[in-house]
Amino acid sequence: MKKDGIHSMVGSVLRNLLDRHPAFAANPFGDWNELVGEQLARHTRPVSLKGKTLIIAAYDSVWKHHLELNADALKDKINGKRPEHIVDRIVIRVGEVPESSPVLNPCRRELEKMKARAFRVGKKEKKPVRNLTPEEKELLKSISDPELKAVGRRLLKRLPIDENE
């Protein structure tokens, strides 16, 4: 296998791993709706995650109180069976609930900026283009779709005539 193929394969595997790992996610503990339920998610929203302190905005004191009663269960649900906890403390404040959850992982922007780089070993030479045989021209005439005909013409011009080529 060529080096550029290996690099692209390793890059795609690494990107897939980073996308699935919760520490590299925009919201490391997952979807807020699934975490707290649809009704509570409409009235509360995570605002920031600094250190291991999760700050949540609640619509009013009733929803704040509800979250405070369930804070320990919420921490357990967020941390799950992870070896290292993501959240150790939850702070709930009454205030404006944003429409959507913010990006809680500040390094996520850096990860999104990363693009897979193409590793070029050298310039690849194009195979020479050849003239079509009369049989191939007849075959192309029988194709009614112009796009398919154009693709077929390009492919046939790149194919070697002899099996030895």
C-alpha cells in the first residue's frame, strides 16, 4: 500500500475516533434533551462547563428547584461509567434560557479547524489517452443518455488496447 493511502486511512480512523469520543464532542455529556427529558430541556439549558463545574440556566425558580433536587442524579447520568468524571459540581442560575446549547468544549473549535492533509508522495502521471476503436464508437452511439455517453467515452479512452499495456 502506498504511503498516501496509509496516511489517509489512519487520518480517517483518527477523525472517526475523535468524533465518537465524548471528551472531544461539542457537548461532552451528550444531548441535553435525552439527558434531562424533553419538558425539562425546554426550560433549562447548559451554559458553560469550566473545569468540572457545569453551569445551567433555568427559566424560573421552579425549574431551578427541580434541577437542584435532581442534581446528584444528573451528575451520575452525565459521568456515567467514565473513569474520570466530566462534572463534579452543578451550579443552576435563573436567567434567560438560550435557544440552543452552546459549545461546551472550548477545544472543539480547534478540532473542527483541523482538516485532513493530503500527503503527496510525488506527481502521478496520467495515463495516455488513446483513440477509440470503431466498435467502441458504435457502442457509444447506442447510448441515449448524453452524460453516460460522456463518462463512457472518457473511460474507454483511458483503457489500454492491449492487455500487455
